Amino acid sequence: MKGIIKILLRYILSAGGIAVILLITNFIILASWVVSYSTYYNTKYNISEIANGLRKENDKFILSEEASSIITNKFHWAMLLDDNGKVIWSTNLPEDVPLSYTASDIASFSRWYLDDYPVQSWKHPNGLFVLGDSKNTTWKLQLQVPEKVMYNSTKWISTGLIINFTVAMLLAFLLGIRFFLSLRQIVTGMNDMAEKRPVSLKIKGAFRDLALNINNTSKELLRQQKLIEKRDTARNNWITSVSHDIRTPLSMIMGYSSSLEDNTSFSEEERKQISIIRFQSEKIKQLIDDLNLTVKLEYEMQPLNIQSFLFQNSLEKLLLAI
């Protein structure tokens, strides 16, 4: 039982370690995602740098080559609106983009989309600089978090990690209990099988195949045990029967040889031969007795005559007798 408890503890600790590793892994993945997003955002360039590339000279707007290359390769189009909402400059402007906007239109697309085009806006000395990308390239999501929540974000993250770890340990404990109960049945079945008792385990799940193998092995061992007992019983009966059949004629041989050995009418040499016959007959009888005794000892059939023995009292009696 102690071994099973150790296995259960190791299982729970391993599950807890896995939970910690998963938490750390998720944190690393989140950090990597944030870093990669930040890197991607930086590669898209800052709109202020692109807006600074647009200058007005002699009532004409001139876009620097670097800014033009960035707009063409990294974005899609750009335009400049005056204070009245009219387009006074543009490059690569799509045909479905309007050339005049109201204040509400500007307020709307500056935060979201302009006719499904993701846009960014920046205040330019000559108006509002709008930088647009192709459709279906950027998702814009509004996220509003109370300042109090941000101040308590560390506590919330710590609490979330503790809750995740607690839930993981609880699940590991419940799975460990289930594992323990199944394993205890397996151990009980193996002990019964070792004691030559029939085993019939009914286990589902991960130990199902092992339980089936133990059940089949128990049936096979019991079948073999019955065959061995049947064979040994037949052998014992055969030895007993043969011993009985041999003893009857052997007793006659020993009796007649003993009588002839004492008969003085035979010569000395003949009496020696008769003596050899008697001696060999007694030797055969002793071998038969040893064979019967071996069978009884092998199957624990020989009764034991157990008596108490006190060495001190026996020694005193022996000294008195001397």
C-alpha cells in the first residue's frame, strides 16, 4: 500500500510540475506574441515620419521619395484633408474613396475604417494627413480598461495564476484518486493470483488491457494448477497401488526366506544365499516405504506428532537415572 501511495504522490507532483511548465510556456508564448507584434508594428513605420515627408512648396505639395516608397510598398494610399474636410492632396487614392468629408465622417474613420479601408490619421501643418492600407489587412478593436483595473493588474494576474495552478492541482488530485483506485484493484488482483485465487477484475480506462491480461493469466494458472493436481493425484494413486501390490508378495518372500534361513537342513552356502534374498527383500521394502514417505512429504500428507519438550527437566531425569 505504501508503494501505491508513493506512486500517487509522484503522479500528483508530476501533474503539478506540468501545470507550472504550462503556465510558464503560455507566458513565454504571450510575451513572444507581444514582442513580434511590436516588431511588426515598428516595421510598418510611424505615420508621423511619413507625414513629415509631405511638404508644401509654392502652393504645391511635394512627397519625398522615401515617404512615397513607404506608402507604395508598405501601405496603399494617402491623402491630405484641409480644415473643411476636402482632399487637397492624394497619392494612389482608390476610386471609391470620397473627396470630401464632414466632421462626423472624419471622427468616425479616424478611429475605425474608411469604406472598409483601415486608416491612420495624423495632424499635418496643412490639415489632416490620412494614411490608408488595403482592405482586409488590419483589424481594429476598441479596448477600454478602467484605470483602477490597470493599477490592480498585477494582483489580478497573480490571482489568475494561483487559480489556474489550484485548478490544475485539483484536477491532478482527482485523476490521481481515480488512478489510485484502479491501481489498487490491479494490486489486489495480482495478490489473489499469487495466492492461487480466481481473479476477475472489471476495470475500464487505461488499465483495461492490463486487467484483461491479469484475468486471462489467472484463468490459465488455475487451469494448469488443476491439471497438475489431477496428474499428481493420479501419480500418487498409482504409487500407492503399486506399493500395495508389491508388499503382498514381498512379505511372503521375506517370510519364507526367513524360515528357510533358520532351517539347518540346508548347507551353509545355501543359507547364505537365502539370507541375501531376505536382505534384498527388506531393502526393497525400505525403498517402497521411502517412496511412500516422499509422496506424503511432497503433498504435506504426513501427520506431525508435536509434543512439548523441556530440556532442563529431561536433563535432570537423565542425571538421576545415572
